[in-house]
Amino acid sequence: MSAEWAIYTKNLSKSFGQKEVLNNCSLSVERGTIYGFLGVNGAGKTTMFKILTGLLSPTMGEVQVLGKDVVRQKADILKYIGSLIEMPVFYEHLSAKENLELHLAYMGEEHADIETTLLNVGLKKTGDQPVSEFSLGMRQRLAIARAMIHQPKLLILDEPINGLDPVGIREMRDLFKNLVEEHKITILFSSHILSEVENIAEKIGVISNGTIVREVMLNELKKDSSFNLEDYFVSTVEEGTNNV
């Protein structure tokens, strides 16, 4: 595998009993870039994310993250990954700061800047307010803070802007771009808000029925003045479905 890839999978498959969820998936995410991973509900996005973060083992195929084999070297990789997958769970009676303190203790990290991280995600003024009183958008902001608090090299985010209002979406967009441009972090994320994918992603991958049917640089697609990501996504998914 080339050292330029933060994530690289080849012929990756995952089955649960007789049900095949991922089939022959090849994914390549270049270091220091933002990659948008697109698919309808149930297409296999979350399963892919769980394999990349070591929560699931592949049935077959090659999976490398940050140049290491996820199955054999998981312990060496996890401290360099931040993730948000499915509905985040917190200690409801504790504040945002206290939740991050516990997370850092679990990670064995001692030098993270909690105050700056909370500021970056818009939670600086929550003080002692317990998470049980947080709105959906505030909980999502805290989940993003938890994913990035230990300054990982790679962020894997499943629907990170879910529940955010337009102002929050713009703030997260600016934050993600800054993390890549200033700190050279790589971001792999999924979102059903295609306009936001188009705003920040450099490359997209489309998964349909468990197979990655297309990987392409967005700037190549945008050379066509009539390009529309929603139309492209729908036609690509339909094409993938018809080829099953």
C-alpha cells in the first residue's frame, strides 16, 4: 500500500451469518483530505466505519488504516483515530467537560486542551449543565469534540452534522476544513446532506447494496457545468442496484 493513503481497503467483504453486508469493497482515502462516503440507509456505510475503527472484523479482504493492518495492529491504530458512529452515548448527569475528562482518562491522554476543543465545537458556555439537558445539536457537537479531543490523525464521522441548525452546520464545515488545512488531519465522513458533502469533500465514494460502485474526485465532476451531486448520486445508486 502506498504511504499516501490514510485508509485503504481491497476486496473487503463482511457477512453476518448468511447475510453479506459488504461485498468486494475497495476504498482509498488520501492523507490530509476530506472524503465523503455516500449511500442510502442500509447500504453498508456504518458497517464499513466499524471495520475501519476495529469494532468489527472483516470476513475477508485487506484493510489498512494509517499504514497498519486493522485486524493485526488494532491497538497501534486506535489512539490515532477519532470516531463518531451511530448515536453517541454520554454520562448524562455529567457536564460536557466532565465527559471529555473521563474519555481522556480512558484513552490514557493527559495533555489535551478541553477548553479549546469545547470552544471549537460551540460548547464553551455550557459550564456545569448536564448532558441530559442538551439538545440533539449540542449532543452532536459534544460527540465531535470527543472524537477530536486527543488530536487524532484520522476522523471517521457517521452523519456528523445530524441535528445541527444551519449556523451549526456552517461552523462544523469551517472546523473540518481547518482541521485538514492547519493540522493535516484526514476526514472520512458520511452525510445525507449532499450540499454539505459538495461543499467540503474533495473525493466521494458511493456504496450501493454493500459494494462501492464509484470513487471519484469532485473537482473532476464539477468540470461539467450541469453537474448536480444529488442527480449523480441517485443515478449511481440506481446503476449499482441494476447491476446486482
